[in-house]
Amino acid sequence: MNESKAMILGCAGTSLSPEEEAFYRRHRPWGFILFARNIDNAEQVRTLVTALRASVDRAGAPVFIDQEGGRVQRLRPPLAPNYPAAALIGAIYARDPEAGLRAAWLMSRLHAFDLAGFGINADCLPVLDVPVEGAHDVIGQRAYAREPGAVEAMGRAAAAGLMAGGVLPVMKHIPGHGRARADSHMELPIVDASLDELRAHDFAPFKALSDLPMAMTAHVVYRAIDPGHPSTTSARVIADIIRGEIGFDGLLMSDDISMKALSGDFAQKTRAILAAGCDVVLHCNGVLDEMQDVAEEAPVLAGRALERADRVLSLLARPDDSDEAGLRAEFAGMTDRVA
């Protein structure tokens, strides 16, 4: 029985070192994530993805990537076209909601064409954060809009486009990063909004899309809910808000724990994340010493976490029969008019 540990890990470079391969084989992460440092050319990416899966003896192991468009896009030309940021899709939607929803679906369906060609089967998209005036630009143009209903609609279309192409979506950053006034890659944001404000604005898109299979947490403190812990390590936020009010019962992964928002060493962070109720810990930077500490603390998936992980994998399906060239031409025509 090939039991997987409750973690998604990165790797250091464009191929696996013997040390990395032995480490993955021993500790069996549930999934992997790729960054720009892991990407050189098409054949190399396919070989790396195959090697990652072989290291855990699971041909269907999920391989994630952040392929949003705009400034957050790991695959670039010539491996994939440069796509616009979500805000441009939002501009189309503001003019013509039906066209905006079509554009959101199209961009994700095209992402799925790109990713599936490399064996990548999960995209950390859609971004469901709803920015407010004065918030840090870490979300900014990555958001579809500043109105929850519009974000919900385009996020739903984007998730559907990925799944039509056989790629799993991950909504982020639950329960909402759009109000943060700091970049959680560098420091811990603290949000002072009331619970009523958060319910009406920040939580709304996640609640509407709570049936999606996976979500990634926000490294953000919401003083109105738990002033002492960011949501990633807050049992109160996860139980009462994410699982309770929002109603999300899919696989909950942390945002990257190598970001500077979380305190403690990697063993402490891993324990705190899992104790708070996250199903899986995400560690992205590929530093083996740090991953060792995560792996020593991450348990084998069991119970509800295992059920959720298995459900995710059961949703992987063959792509639809969309005409790639036709969809690319349609999308170019839509976006050229607003670029």
C-alpha cells in the first residue's frame, strides 16, 4: 500500500537530484508543485513531471502550478503563451458580462491545454480574493474585480474551464486576501474589518464556490475572528469560517509555508497548520533541509483528509473535445479589443 503524507512539495531545479529522489521515495508526498526555476524546455518539463511521479510510484500524483496569467505565470513562451491578468477578463465582464464569463472560461481552458501537454494536472486558480481600496498590490490585477458577485461568476467560469480540460482547480486564498495591506510573502497581514464586512465582501465568492475540490488558505490574521493566529494556523478560522460559514468540505491546503508571514521553524509551522485543520501542507521553495523538517512532522493522510484527497483524484477526467486552435483564435479576438 503506497500511503502518501499530508504535504505538497517543490524541487530545487530542472531535474531531480539523487538526494531529492531518495527523499521523495522515503517520505511520499501526496503531490508536487512546479515553479519557474523548474522549467527550461518542453522535454525537460515532461521528464521532470514523470520523474516526480515515479519517485512516489503514483502515476496520477497531482502536480500543481501557479498558472494564472499576468505576472503570476510559471510557463512562459515558447512553452505557453503570455496570458493577460484576471483584471483584463474583469474589464471584458464589466462591459459585457456574458463575454466576460466566456473569456474567463476560455483562458482556463487554454491553460489546461498548455498544462496537460506537460502532464501537469492541477492549477492554483481561480483567485477569488476581492481587493478593497488601499489594499496591498500582492493581489491587485490578479483579481477579476472589486465586487464579490463578479469575482464569483468569473471564478466559477475559470474553474469550469480548467476541469473541462482535465485539470483540477484550486481556489485561493480562502477566506480572502483582498483586504490585506501587506504582502504575506514578506510579512503577516492583519485585517481589522468586522465580521459582517468580511461576510459580505471577502467570504462571499468562496461560499458561492464552496463545492470546488480544493482551496488554499490565506496567511492573514482576521482580528474579528482570531486575533492571535493567521487563518492557516487558526482552528477557529478553519472550523468556524472555512468549514462552517463558507461550507467548504474539499481538500484544504496551506499557502506556501516558506513565505515569511508564518512564525516558527518548519517543524513548528507544519504542526500548527495540521493541528488547525488543514489537510495538506504546501512547501514550495525546494530547499531539502526545510522539506526534511516538514516531512518529519507531516502524517500519512488518513481519516477525512484522506477521503478529501481521494475525492480530488476521482475528479480527474479526460479533457473535452474542444478545438484548441479555434479557442485560441476566439480568445485572442476578445482580449485584443481590450488590451
